Amino acid sequence: MAIQAGGDAGADKGRQSGRRSQQERTETSDQRMLDAARDMILAVGTQRTTLKEVGERAGYSRGLANARFGSKDQLFLRLADRARQYWITALEDSQGSTNGLAALISRLDAIVGFAEAQPAEARVMYTLWFESVGTPSPINASLARFHEQARADIADLARAAGLARSEDEAGRFATRFIGTVFGLCYQWLVNEEAVDIASHMDDLKRDLLDRAGRS
């Protein structure tokens, strides 16, 4: 009986290992297709990126991307969400446990760090976000939620930094802050050679420090 029990346990372990391997293979193929979609978007644009070509470019069958993601909208949403998660990680690494003015400045540093460390992810994230404006889509809805949370976070930091005295003033500060940053990122996306994103973020940091000094 002991031998039989041990055999059953070994079989269960083998089945669990097999399930994990299948999950790992699925995750690997998903990431390869997301990489392929990212590269295609940056090379030929969203309109000319197809599920069929994404699957082929990733080294799989024509139908795998369609079976896995279902539509271009869902593929692009997964890609934008992955890039956004990379951005959040960069922000958390830069911001750490800081608060107030230091956290606002670290947020600007994180934008530069993300663009320099993962330029393709940054570019495809902004491309998908900007192209979603004005068109109802999963990405547009996700972007709206992202902005809402970002405004709330930045408003809290502005009040902690003494840059806003009321909730309304903090909200207006947050809207202008995000608008300025996104405007610079848009210009960087259009013409990276003409827009030195790092130097502009340095200018914004100096503006914050000057404003904090006058508060």
C-alpha cells in the first residue's frame, strides 16, 4: 500500500508539474506575441498590425493570436496594460516611500527612467493611449481610469507638499501637472530627436521647487 500511495503521490506531482509547464508555455507564448505586436505597431502602426501577422511574427500559427486574444482591441489592451505595469514599477522604484514634493519630483524622474530603460514599451504605451482618445474602446476606458487615479494621487501629493491649500486647488494642480507631462510625452513620441524629455522634466522639477519655495 505504501508503494501504491507513493506512486499516486508521484503521479499527482507529475500532473501538477505538467499543469505548471502548460501555464508557463502559455505565458511565454503570450509575451512573445505581445512583443511581436509592440514591434509591429512601432514599425507599421496599429492599422496595419493584424492578429494573423502577430502570431506568425512571434513564431506561432496564424490563428493562435486570435484564439488567445480574440480581437485586436483585446490584444492592444493587454499590450497597453503590460506597458502600464512596467511604468508603475518604474514609478514605485523611483518614488519609494517619499511623499509631497519629493514624490512629485521622483514621478518626473520615473518618466525619464522609463523612457530610457524601456523605450519601446514607453512608445507603444503612449501610442495606444493617444490613438484611443475620442474613440470608445477598452483602452480608452482604461486610460480614463488611469487618469482619474493619477489625478487623485497627484492632488494628495500637492497638498502634502504645500502646493495647494484646498481640495479644489489640489485637483486643478493635478490636472495641469498631468496635462503638461502628457503634452511633453506626446511631443517626444512624435519626434524624439527634437524633444529632449529629460531636460524638460528637469525644467518642471525646477518649477516645482520654485513654487514650493514661494508657498
